[in-house]
Amino acid sequence: MYSLEPKIIDTSKRLFIGKRINMSLVDNKTGELWASFGPFIRSIPNRIGNDRFSLQVYDSTYFNHFNPKKEFTKWALVEVNTLNEILANLESFILPEGKYAVFSYKGLSSDTSVFRYIYSEWLPNSEWSLDDRPHFEVLGSAYKNDSADSEEEIWIPIK
């Protein structure tokens, strides 16, 4: 289940450390990405909280003609308060400030119906348009991978 009406949130610049991989929806490497990043999480200095972030960077034309074979960059991240200490094999990511539509979602992460709703129903019928900034999900303490009881926040960049 998901909240049909999102919260509109302005976020300031945020700092992250993590790993990335290029993938497509057809060639989904999310499990591989998190498996390679997971062992590092507890060792990352200057972490802010325990949330994990699954972030996607799409090129500016990605949503013009949807193609599930088109590649994008997927990040597995944790938020930090400084980028002064980055462990070997990890990279920094800076999320620019901006406005987001934040949807609360409860259900299986493999259920894509919430994204179909956001992009094909909510967004076209709202006063907002998609902005060319990263999209991400916040995987907090209520997130349970592959569980119908899992909860997460879906952040969609808008303008």
C-alpha cells in the first residue's frame, strides 16, 4: 500500500558514501550492488543515522521514451556529515538541493505498481513536472527486503 498524496519536501544538499553500478530494468543488478556494499556499511565513518539509500541517476532523456533496456546508474548509499574519510572501494555522492515528491510505500520492493502510479497517474495530473535530478528510496528501520510488510519512502525530483 502507498500514500496516494505525497509530501512535498525541499531538501538541502546531502552527502553520501557508497557504491554504484550501471544497469537497466531488464538487467537489474540491485542485489549484486547491495551485496557488494553491505559489508562496508558499519565501517563507514561519519554516518548520519542508520537509513540506507537506493539512488538512481538517469540521463536527461531517460523518461522521454521509456525503454526498460536503457541503462542508468544505481547507487547503494549511506548519508554522512563529511566526505573527509572515504574507505577504499567506495565513492562519494553529493545530492543537490531541490524539491521532491515523497511517497510512503508499504509492500514488496519488487511490486512496480507504485512507480506506474507515480509516473503515469500522479505526476501528469499534478501541478509538478519531473526534474532532472537523482531519484531515490529511503530504506529505514521499517524496510524489510522482499516482505509485504516492508516500508520505504520514494523520493521523486519535481519542479
